[in-house]
Amino acid sequence: MRRARWTRWACSASDDDRGTGLIGSLLGITVVILFLSLSAQVLLGLYATSTVRATLADAASRAASQRTGEPDLAELARQAQASLGEMGERTTVSLTLADDDGDGAPDVVVGRAVSVPPHLVPRSMSGMLGLDRIDVSVRVRIERVR
């Protein structure tokens, strides 16, 4: 008799709770998916930033190492954009020469790249988090034999 009471109590409790976790489960799954897509967006943005920065540093380094006179900075910037592939269509690369010590001869190649990274989340959400634009710059010293 005691066993029958226990079984009856366990069954009646589960009958009352049927379907109560549906809304909570849907909300939980939605939050998990949002956080996964946000973390994937952050990783994709970091990868795109590293790629753009490395390409810019390579172009500035090639410009600084050209020993045959004035480097063709516009051509090197165009090659840097082309080497980014599809990302290069959304990227602007500029290379300039700067005189740091005031002697009239350029001492540094200054490079700047501005790009829009690929998006997995809506642009409004990534804009709030600062993931909507890549803006990197490099300075490479021109080495001369003295």
C-alpha cells in the first residue's frame, strides 16, 4: 500500500509539470545561438584584422627595402589590395613616405589600411561592439648605408 501511494504521488506531480519548459528552452537555445554567432563574428574580425595588418606591413616593408630610388607606392598599395582577394575589394591601402628627422630625405614608409570585415551578425549589432571597421597603420624605417 505504501508503494502504491508513492507511485501515485510521482505520477501526479509529473502530470502537472507537462510542457512548462518549452518557453524557457526556446529562450535558452536562442541565447546560445546568439552568443555563438557573436563569438564567431569576433574570431572572424580578429582574423581579418591580422590579415590586413600583415599585408600592410609586407607592402610597407617592400617599399622600404627598394634600393633603386623612389618606390612606386601606388603600385605596391594596389598589389597589397589584390593580395587580399575578395577582402581587397572592401579595403583601401595607402602608402606614403615621411621625413622623421627633418633632413629632407624620407626616413619612414607609413602605411594605412581601412577595411570592412565580413559579417555574420547584423551590422547594427557589430557596429555597437566596434566590429564594423578595421583601421590599421604601420611605420617601417627605410634603411640606408651610411
